[in-house]
Amino acid sequence: MDLYDEPDREGLFDGDIGDVPAEARYALTRLLRDRYVSDEDPGKYRMSTYSLILQHREDVTRTLNNLCLTLNLNEKYKVAWASTAPFDGDMPGVVLKRGLVQKRDVTILLVTLRIAAQNAELDGREHWYIDRSEIEDAFVTVAPYADEGDANLVRKRIESAINECMTFGYMQQTHAAENRYRILPIVPCIMTLERAQELIAELKDRIKD
């Protein structure tokens, strides 16, 4: 029998005074450790981690709030993540969670993924995919360094952005094709279509200047 499944256990370890159920603690540790969790995550307790969070939403929210964090849920795409709570003044203590979006090249790729996801949704596709060639075309079109003339530099920056986005969990390489990627459901949660279009316009204006 799994340790967490013992019905009469008073604590999970010696000296344990926590009052949050084991399933909720598991979901909490995933929210603290990972950038996000989704319904595709099989989890540990015969249901997805996302489902565990919904089932123990009050315990999860309260515990996160005690750590100056908030619970974010997108029920359309079934994705959850923790973020630093908004404060009017200075943040007390240590910041436990950083923003999901990182440097410029990653943002450019994230915008590209968001537009591709939107097009796939409009076509009625349940899963969203993008090819390496589409990513390269997007960078050449909107990237601030598109006119640098160094094709090797552009390729290296694209490769670096792809690797970072896969590490962050925004996309994953498909098994069927080396240069084809699946766009993961966190993308529309952290990059709205409106913001993506604004960023594209800003980047194109920067090229004109």
C-alpha cells in the first residue's frame, strides 16, 4: 500500500502537524516545483494533477496564499499555475515564483506559437502543431535582428529559443517528425491573442525604424 493511501495515518512523516490532505500536498508541491500543471499530467492519485487541484481548491489556494502566492486556473485549457501575489507595496519575504515569459527571443517564439494555436483552434483541431520552417519564417518576418544578414546567427537564436520553450513546457517535439512540435495548452493562458498581436505590431514597427 502506498504511504499516502494509509487511511489511519495521522502524519506523513515524524513531527508532521500539517492539516492539508496528502493529495492536496502533492498538487501543491507540483505547483511550487513546476512552471504549471495541466490536465494531461497523469498525476499520482489516479487522476490528473489539475483535477486534484480542483478537488482540493480551497486547501491549495489557502496554502499558496500563506506563501504570498496565488492560484491561477484556466478552465478552458485545463491548466493551473502559481504566481507571486500582487502587492500594492513591497513584496514581503522571498519571491518563490518567477514570471513564465523570459527573454526577447522566447517571447517572439511564444507569440508565434500563440498565433499558430489560434489558427489551429479556428480549424477545429484539438491539438496544435507547428513546423520548424514556420518558426523560422516568423522570426525572419518579425524579429528585430531580421536584417542582420547573418543566417547562422539567426538559426542559433531560433534553436536556443526552441530549446528554452521546450524546457519551459510551452512546446514539445513530436515523435513522428524531428522538425515538428506540439504547442502545449499553457501558451494561450499566458499569452493572450490581443497581446500577441500588439507585440507583432511593435516588432514590425521597430524593423521599419
